[in-house]
Amino acid sequence: MMPHKKNVLVLCTGNSCRSQLLHGYLTQLLAADAATVYSAGIETHGLNPRAVQVMREDGVDISHHTSNHVAEYAAVPFDYVITVCDHANEVCPVFPSTARKLHHNFPDPAKATGTESEILTQFRQVRDQVKAYARNFVRQEFAVGA
């Protein structure tokens, strides 16, 4: 018998950076038959080009991702809802009680200031934090040595 395929939602404010980074890493780390990963925002801000760039640098292509509103997934029975910013955690819509809710507040790289090089450095730092979180999540929840 096939184990239940899990549905994972990564939720952020604008679904442009942090949730997209985690969506990319979870999709890379989890086998397609283990989970379907979604990302959404309580608003939609479009996919941040710097997020696409720093993920590409680490071998993960998220250029095909879209910025989605959480309401689009209202009918999906999520097993996990991971909020990646305090704002989304505070205003997170109510999901069925079966969803396990996890939260980790990552800094918002979209708010980075300075030269282009300094901004990209901040994006890379957040990317690396998100990657470590993704590996830990997959190891703990899916028993996959990421």
C-alpha cells in the first residue's frame, strides 16, 4: 500500500521571496510521491527576480513559480502549513485542524538595502537559512536524510 502523499503549504505575506525559497528547496528534497509542495501569500507580490537568481546559483530553478493567493488553495487538504514570516503567522487563515502548523520567521530579503552586491548578499544569507530549515524539516517529518 502506498503511503499517503502529503500536501505542504508554505505561507508568507507576499509569496515573492521566503515562501518561494522554501517551496523550491522542499520540492527539490522531497520525492514527488512523498509530497506536493505549494506556496502562497496572504497577498501576492509577484516572484522576486533576486530570489530566482540566488536559487539558480544553488542549482534550484524557481523561475516557473507563480505568486499565488492562499485562497486559491482553500480546498486542498494540507498536512503541513509552514508560515515563514511573523505577519503571515499572525493573520494566517484557519486551516482544517488536521494540518500541522509550523512557524519560522525568516528575515525579509526584499527589504534589503544597499548596493546590488549587498542586497544579493542578504538574499543569499536568507536562502542559506531557508535551505537549512528545509533540510531539517524533511529529516524530521519525512525521515529523509537531506
